[in-house]
Amino acid sequence: MDTILTIFSVLLLLMLLSNLDASNFKFTNVVCDSHNKSWIVFHECRLRVVQRNNITVNLNATLLHPVTVLHINTQILKKANGYKPWLVNVTIDFCAYLRRRNNPTINLVFGLIRTVSNLYHHCPFQGPQLISNLYVSPEMLRIPLPTGEYLLLTNWMFEKQIQAITKFYFSFVENLL
């Protein structure tokens, strides 16, 4: 009788553990840098810890002049003896992208921030640009990532010159079950 109870409890424990999601996505740092403070000023660029594994990003920037030509260079870098280029390095005309959302790589990133930002309108951009309480769960990522530490590097180019850089550092632990 004890062996049946032990086997049953082990099987129950295995069933419970198999339903747990072992994937973990966590922001570790965010850095915003304005190269030209006469174009863009960052008022807030920080992480906010809601729970132990629930960290949100808050970003508040003000564009001081109308931006009609906006190019964005997005790179994903993986940490391996320093951050090395990994899988994605794409530059797009963001104003053209907002008219026709036809870039699957940018669709992935823009899909994450669309509901928590005011970057969904067409060009020109001017005034406050916000991302508030951006939380990314592993289910929201539609690409499999290997376990590791990553950097999402974004260069914001107004009038074909880099005016600002945002760096989103995050760690990801894949589901091994």
C-alpha cells in the first residue's frame, strides 16, 4: 500500500511540474542616450520591479521638433565574452512601416510595445513619446530563444543621423521541460 501511495504521489508531482512553465523573461537594465539634446530629451528611462520576476520598462522622451523622416536600426546581441551580433540587424523607415506593416522582425518588437505606448500614429512625431509599464512574458515572444543574456539595441535616426540610442538588456531562460 505504501509503494502505491508513493508511486501515486510521484506521478502527481510530475504532472504538476510538467504544467509549470519553466521559461523566464526578465529585463535586467535599460539605457537611453540622447546624442542631440536639441532634438530629443529623455525624462525617464528606468525599470520598475512589480514582483520578483515581473519587471516593467518605463520610458518618457520628448521630441522637441517635428520628425518627418525616422529610420530605426534594431539589433539583437547575445552575451558571449561581450555582446556579439546575433540573428537580427535591420534598418527600417519607421514612417513607411507605420503605413504598411510589412516587416516581420519589426512586427515582433512593435507588437510588444503597441498597447503600452503612443508610437502607433503616423508621422510626423513631436512632443512626448511614452512607453509605460512594458512587461514581456515568455508567451508573448513568438520566436524560440536559447537561454542567455541579450541586448536589444535601437538606434533612432532623424534626418539620417543617429540622434538617440536605447538599449534594453534582458535575460531569457528557455523552457526545458
